[in-house]
Amino acid sequence: MSQQTLHDPSAQGDDQPAETGGPELRLVRLRLTLVVATTAMVSALLGAIIATIAVVGPLGELADALGSVPLPPATVLGLMVTASAWLMLRLAHQVLRPAEELDAARRRYGSLYASALSDALLDSLTGLGNHRAFQEEFGRQLDAVRRYGHQVALLLIDLDDFKTINDTAGHAVGDRALVEVSRLLRGGLRRSDRPFRVGGDEFAVLMPGTSADEAYMVARRILSSCLEPRRDSGFERGFSFSAGIAAASAMGTSRSDLYARADDALYECKREGRTGIRIFDASHDERPLEGERLARAAHAVVEIVAAESVTPLYQPIVDVGSGIVVGFEGLTKPAPGTAFGDAASLFTLAEASGRTADLDWLCIRAIVAGAHALDPTKSLSLNLSPKTVEAPEFQPQPLLGLIARAGISPDRIVLEITERQAVENLEVLTTKLGACRAAGLRIAIDDVGAGNSGLRLLSQIHFDIVKIDLSLVHAGAQHEASLDVVRSLTELATRWGAHAVAEGVETAGQLRMVRSIGIGHAQGYLLGRPQPEPALRRIDLDALLVEQGAPAFLRALAVPAS
């Protein structure tokens, strides 16, 4: 079966043709062949002796006395060899018959055992490996990690709202949905990756030789495929899922620990609104980050800041009416060789150890220094946490000096304040952001919809840009109720004089939804991935939109022409 190899040592040799037999039968045949050959040689020798005696000995004299014609020696020899060989072949056949029957029975029962074992390791509905197969393969992969220093990533997937599908459309439709998801998994994975169905609507994927970040990219590709509607398969809507990722040996080599960490990341994704993927973050461990663990976390962040070990990336922000790139969001990732696989875990530990401001400034310096290739007409967004802005030492002047030295005009800079982190002092935050706006910088609220403080901030602070979180964008392209929420946020932003930007646009359906409700700008993997070098080319939106269909409630909306 494709992409799934089930380990079965007993099956070795069962694919051979029936007439060749197993190794034991071949050994018996070899021995009998040697016996027949030896017997033939002995018979030939005896035949020669007898023929000689028959011609020159007493038998020859007897034949002369009787007046018979003596047989030629060659004839006597041939008769003796033929008789001996025939006798030995008959004996060999009698010996081989029960051995062949025994070998045929062994191979037949071996084939039945292999088939039964394969069935025991397969999910009958999807054809993927089942929970038992997953546990066995997981153990083998982790043995390789411990023995040879390999790495393996574990991806746990849980379908969103699957119970609703079963309850509203019936279990037959639910089964078809599971089969379709398994097909998409096979199509989106590499040959070395191994998918399993480990529960009712739960899947697991083992990715040997893969880091957590690489597994995240694979999972995002699969999620994008699932979100697309597929009329040819009978589903007008796509499927969404939540996923968690853990990787060995960076996050441990114990099977139970690694599974628990991927499951924790999956739960965190569910808790934050579903339709997403999270990498396990050690700072979300239930144990408090204190004492020695806190000291280690702070030291790791200090080392990153001191060595300036971050790499800047730039993701395009696109006008969804024209396809023109209007700006970039500056992002960072830990440099190769550091103790962190992704920026999210780095920032979480920085927050827990009180180093958020240091890390924010490091990332801003790296992004601004790498922005020399930007078109001077394009905007550049810089992320700041509320804690950094609220800190007593934060003032607009150092930031203005930094961007001035890079030759960037202040009106091109957008400061993005994330909603995912709590605001501790709204009055201080409002005052300092007001000072930044007065200095010519624009202010954006990031990840609206990911937390609970967004509407409060929108009502208290004047933002120039409202960025709608990818979880809402993904849900809005699937469910009409979620679409109403996205539409309401867009209308609120317009009413308060702000521009709306849709984050996480990854499918044609999501792009169609964004355009249909009047959101002007968007970013996401469909429009451009974060890259070290900013991509300035115009995006062909029409080519992206014709790739897939749309749910019925979106097809009823008019899509503005580009």
C-alpha cells in the first residue's frame, strides 16, 4: 500500500513462485540431486565391471556354449545406468512428495498469516495503518532516533466539527469524509512519511528525518488542500482540522512524552479556535517556569540576543483588487544551530523570563537592517508586544533613529500590536502608541479574533490597520456564521477609519471570501510566503481564483473584478 509499509518478518520469501519452494525444500532437492548423481556414477562403474565379466568371464563362456550372441559392453552399461537412475528417481520422487506438500502448506499458511497480520494493522475504512500499526512504527522510529541520532516529527490531526457532519449528514457521509481526508494525506505527504488513522476522526503522521518546522510546512500544505472544496468527490465544502506537532530528539525520545507533547499542542490549537497547527511549546508545560527551568530559559534568550541569532523574513501584503504588493510584514526565525526551532517558542520563553523587550528590539533591528531591498513606496510592518510598548524605557525616538539610519521614511513603518498577549496598562499603551502616531508611524492591531481583548482595544485606541486572524479567515470561508463575524469586523474597521487586512489566506476559497466582503488587503501562503528577499512581483489573482470552486453561500456573493 502506498506510503505505508507494515513490518512483517514472517512474510519474507512468501512472494516466490510456488514451484521453487522454501529454503528447506531447496536443500532437500540439492541433496537428492547429489545422491542421484553419485548413484549414477556408481551404477556406471558397476555396469562396466559386469559388462566386462559378461564378455570375458564365465558368463561369456556360458553364453558361447548356449550359442547366444553376447551383449555389447556399452549396451549392458547403458541398461545398468538407466535402471539405476530410474530407480533412484522413483525413490527421490517418493521422498520429495511429502516434503513438497509440507512446504506448500507452510507457504499457504504463511501467506494467510501475513494477510491476517496486515489486516490487523490496517484501518479497514481508509486503508491507512491503524493505532496498533502506529504504535509499532513509532517505537521503531524512536529506536532509530536513540541509536543513530536521527530525527522524526510527529503530527497529530483532529478533524474539526466531525460530530456535526455525522449528526447532520449521517455516518455514511462521515465515512466518506474520512476516506477523502486519508486520500488528501497520502497526496500531501512524501514517500517516507507514514500516515495512520488512530481514532474516530484522529490521524497521526510520522515524518522521519524531519524537524518540527519542516513538519509544520507539510501540515500547512495539507490543511490548505483540505480547506478547498472538491465537487468531484461529492463535497461542496472542504474540511478543516487542528493539529499538533512534536519532534524527536529536540523534544524528547520517549514515545509517551513525545505523543503527550504533540497532543498538548493539538489541544492548545483547539482551545484557540481550531483550524490551525501548533508546534509544541515547552513554556506551555503545566509545570510553572521557575527556579532552574526559568534560569535556563532566560539564559537561552540572552544568548540569542547577545549573538543576534535571528534571521529576518518578509511576507508580502497584497491588494486583493489588483494583485499589487503594497507592503511587507517583517518576521524573524531563530538562526540555524540555536536551541529554538521556531520564533513562537522563543518569544514565549522570552515573555516568561522577562526578556520580551530585548527580543523585540533584536528582531526590529534585524528586519530594518535587511529591508534595504524594499521598494521605497512599500510599507514595512514591525511586530511589538504590548509589554514592550508599556515598558518605561520604550520611547519613539530610538525607533525613529533606527529607521532613519536605514533610510526608511517613518510613514512607511507600521507597528503591529498583537492581540494574543494581555494588555496590563491600557492607559500607558494608549499614550505611547499616540506618541508613535504623532511621530508619523502607523499603528495596527494584529491577530484580531485570536484572543479576547481585540474589541476592547479597538474601542479605546485609534488603529490605522486591523489585521483579522487566520483562524477567522479560515472559518469564514467554510461557515456562514463565521463569515458574518469577519464581515462585522471589516465594517467596524471601516467605521473607525481603519483598513482591514486578512491574515493567513491559503486557498482560493479564502481569497474569494476576502474579496467578496470588501477586505482590501491580505497576506498568506497563497499570496506569498515569508522569504529572506522581498518578492515585489504582481500577483495574478485571477489565476489563483479559478483553481477551485467555492461553498454555496460564497458563490451567491458577487466577487469584484480585479
